[in-house]
Amino acid sequence: MNFAGIIPKYRLPIGIVLIFCLISGYFYFYNQFWTHLDSKTFNFLAEYIGSRIRGHRGRQVLVHRDFYKIADQINRYAVKNNLHLLITQSYRPPNKKVHDAIVAPAVKSNHLAGHALDFNMVYGGKVFESRDLTSGNFSKLPVFIKGFINDVRSDTDIRWGGDFETEDPVHLDDGLNIKDIKKWEQHYGQCVTDYMNAEPKWLSRVKRILKGIFDDV
């Protein structure tokens, strides 16, 4: 078989497939825009945007609006200690399965009420994950990572999962499920309602474009 004649013939379609794979791979790993919900449809959930907090692989960071100020405080501690947090999980709808969980998800997890963040930490170009941030490894951590954790520990409004009985060093919350279970239940219901009634950002944008087109006709 004459491969020299076949390769040029299929060069264009092969190139198109490769470009498609590269673009798809980029959006999958860095900009998962198709999973983002339009926050304009929320009453209680909020999309959190911070200078040192961003979603892992472009995921959207969602929290209950009452937790927003806590997320802001966490962001300030990250700025102070010159590091970044990659959020692997924020609000979690009740029907969503948790993959690669560090500890078994609690029945009344603060993630279900929009009052928790799971994260990986980025400092000095290195990503620090659960195995790096355990209490047994604390003394070996860079000084600014220890500074961030100590800032969180000293804040009475924030809990670090590394101090839990079952250690979860990549978890931060405000302890709502312990401090006020009735409020947790209220916020849980509010988040579920918002999430179920929300629509994707891309769909909202398409609707606005179409509305603009037909309104001008």
C-alpha cells in the first residue's frame, strides 16, 4: 500500500480532528463553562469570585450568600500568605455523587447548604493536596502555607478540616451544621430550590441573543 499517497489526502481531516481534540481538552481541563449556572436566576446561591480563589479546572464556585463573607475572609488570608486555592468542591447538590472523597461525606454536610469549600493549595508553583496538608506533615510545609492554616485556625468563624476528628485537611467551612441545624436545614432547602430552577449560562446567553434578534425584527 502506498502510504505516501494516502497521508497527504487525509492531512486536512486529521488536522481538524487534532485541533478539535486540543480545543475540547482545553475547555475540559481549564474552562468548564458549560457547567456554569446563571447566577442571575439565584435568590440564595451566589457565584463566588475572589482574587486568590478559583474553581479547579474552571469549575464554578457556588456558595450560599450568607457564606460569601466567609469566602471573602478566606480569600484575604490567601492574599496575605501569597498563595492560591483551587476549589474542587463548593455547593454540592444532594443528588451529586462525590468522587475521590478524602473522607466519607456527612449526611448533613455543609457543602449541601453552600457553607463549605474543598480545595487544593498552590504555592511557589507547586500544588499541595490532602496528603501534603495533613497535621502530621504540618511542620514540613512552607511558612506561608502554615501561616494561612494558622490564620484560619485563629478565626472563630472558620473551621479547618485538618482539625476534625476524622482529618480532612482540604476542607473549610463555618460549622453551620453544628452551630445552628435549623438554619442549615433552611439554607439546604434554599440552595436546592435555586439549583433546580437555574439554567446554564450558555443557554441564558443564547436566549438573550435570540431575544435581541427577534426584538429588532
